[in-house]
Amino acid sequence: MSAVSSFNTQQVHLWNKPQQKTSKTLNFPQTYVAPPRCVVGLNSLDMKAGTNLRVKAYESAVDSQRYTANIDTWGDTTLFSASTDALILKPANLDIQSGQFSTVDDHPWNEPKLQTSRRINFERPFVTPPKVVVFLQSFDTAGSGTSTRLRTYHSDIDAKGFTIHIDTWSDTTLYSAIAGWIAYPEDKDYIYSGTTSTMDVRPWQDPQLQTYKDITFQNTQFHKKPTVFLALNSIDISTGTNLRIRAHADNITTGGLTWHIDSWADTKLWSAGISYIAFN
């Protein structure tokens, strides 16, 4: 592993002056011998209700010293703010593989499905089944229906690949979504990953503005406070109010951390989930 770079649209413009395209060039903590890989995940959103909810996070113009972080929307969507973590993988980190999957690789955006999956084959097979982490990078959902619902997860992991899923449910219309993924050897030192959800703390039908929980790094010994990458892997938020969500971690030590999945104002956050990777 190498580093985590964070970006928030409010580094460029105020939340009450939304833009369809927001970008900023960010420097890496060091100069690499070649451009590293940047793997981006969404971890906060503030979007106006009443229209389709559209957002896309991605990296561009990556060289050995810097990259450009981008968060876009389109159509009539109003994106007040959003933020991302980008996991920066050193060029020599070939034992860590990464990629992304889009639902439009399976079907056109105007032929929405409730469930989409695809078998991902690793470029280089692992010796044993690796650890796999998946998270959201982009989505386009209809503003109709009772909630915006979206989930990405994995199944059937073996040494050669895994199946990635991007689903919705009930009356939500999901036109498209993109999920990022990271796979690393299951016995790799100084790295710990996992998933968690507000439903580990409370039932979905009991929405709260703040949900948090302490977790302990199991069977992993960090020699110093780890760096943490954190991104959303699921959301279920009422369409009757703005979509507001923020996920982050604090109280990070060599032994664990506290995760938070919050909302604010009148938003009804039924549930949400995150994926995280801690590493030295």
C-alpha cells in the first residue's frame, strides 16, 4: 500500500454554489518512479431531492507526482457537495489488484434491472483466495419511488476471481452504477479490511442522524497508527428529502477505530454501509 488522498467538492466551491463538474489537482505525498494506481470511492453526498440522483467520482491526469480528483453530476441533478477517498497504490504493489465494474457493461442504462452481477477474473491469479473490498464510485437513480436504494457486494471469491454485484430493490429505479474493487493476498502483513452497516447498530426502520460503532482489528498487529481508506458500499435514503450522508472514521489506533455514518437536517437515512481498508 502507499497512501490515501481525500477530496471534497467544498475545497473548490461552497455547497450552496453547486457545479456539475468539480475537480482539483492533488499532489502525492512522494514522487513515484512511475504513475501509481488511484482507486476512488465515494464517502459523502449532499444532493437535492426531486430529480434523478446522479454522481460520478473518478481520477484523471495521473502522473508520478500528482493526479486530478473529479466529482461530476449531469442532467438536472443538483449536487451540493460530495467527497471521496482515493487509495494510492505504489507502482511496485503488483500483489494488490484493482478495477471497476459498471452496470452498463451488462445492460444499457435505459433498461434498468434490480440485480446485476459479473464474474471478475484477476489479471494474475492469487495463490489462495484473496481478501476483496468493493465500494461505490458512481450511480444514476430515478427521483421517483419511496427511497434511493443501492448496494454493491461480492461473492464466490477464489484464487482466480470473484463475482461482483450491484443491486437495488423495491420501487427504486437504478439506471446505472459503477463499483470499484481491490483484492490483496489474505496473508499480507499490516493490512486489515472489512465491511459494516448502520444495521449492525440499529434496525433500518429506526432512522437516526448519527450512527457509530467501535471496531477492533482482529488478528492484525499494526506497528503504528494505520492509514484508513473508507467508502460507501450501500445506501437506502428516503426520496422525500435531500440525500445527505457522510461516512468517516476517527479514534484510529493500532488496535481499532470508530466508524461513523451520519446524515443531517430532515434526511431520513434508513440504512447505509461502508467498506474500509486500514494499512501501514
